[in-house]
Amino acid sequence: MAGHMNTETVLNRWKPVEVTLQDGCRVLVRPVLPKDKALIEAGLSRLSERSRYLRFRSSRSGFSKQELEYLTELDYDTHFAWGAESLEEPKAGVAVARYVRDPEDPVAAEVAVTVVDEYQGLGLGETLIRFLAVSASINKIERLVGEVLPENDGAMKLFRRLGGETSETAGAFQRIALPLPLGAAGCLA
């Protein structure tokens, strides 16, 4: 896809950061790169059936080659993703947060977050959303939007804590809008 940055350029612009989670575990937060296909696939295998359903609305067990390309070969403007890799476990991807700019409303982007079960409730999802919000703001996105199943309490609480607003949508989903830049409650500091 045109517009891709090479890995060196991406990592020079968007520096990896070591983060210590609430339980003391350390992760490296960095942009998702084309080389991360195996990490993305392995992360999916670590999700419980319930977590897969809450994130993908199905209990999928893998990604196609085309899906892995889509999830890892980004342009870092219209499609951006931050991932977290465990520093405690070798080569263990443990979370991803991404946005995809809405082509019909270029100041809005769809947001999605996935955290493997063992790392849920440790502040990692919030950390990744904060990183993603900074990237989105730099890329002139004014709001992150998404659809969440109402029974996904973790995601609902996270977005509300960061200043997100919810509204009903067609079907069983809640639509969430998170205005950017994040206010004091959602700043990266």
C-alpha cells in the first residue's frame, strides 16, 4: 500500500516506551509493524472465548493472510496501531489498540482495543488508548468512535473514564465517541 513508512522511520517518529503495569509487569509499547504478524496471531490464541466474542463478536480462532496484512501493514496516518509486548515473556504480544480513519468523516476514526486475558484490569488498555489518542490528535483526528457490546463492562468503563460518551445504535451495540485531545483525565503524563 502506498504511504507506508519503513520500520526505521516509524520507530524514529513513534518511539517505543517501556511501561510498568499495576501488578509490576513490564511491557514495551510500540507501533505495530509488518513483522508483527506472528505476535498478532499468537495474541489471538491467548484470548479466552469470551474475550474473542467481546472483541470480534465471534469466537474466531485465527486470521487469514489478508487480515494479518491489514492488521500489521499500516500507513500510520489513516490506520495506526500501538501494541504491547511483554518484557517478562519472550515474544509475547499482549495487547493492541488501533484506529482506522473514517473516509467519509476524516476527523473521526474507528477505535478498537484488545488485551489478552492475563493482562486485563492492569491499566494496559487505558495506556494504549492514551498513546493512540496522542497519535490520532497529531494526525488531525478529533474523535475516536467505536461500537461496544453493552456486556463488555471493561471497555465501557474505560471509555467513560476517559471522557467518552455513549449512545444507542442499531442492534445490540453501544456507540462510543471519545473526543480528542483527551482532557486532564486522559492525558499521557
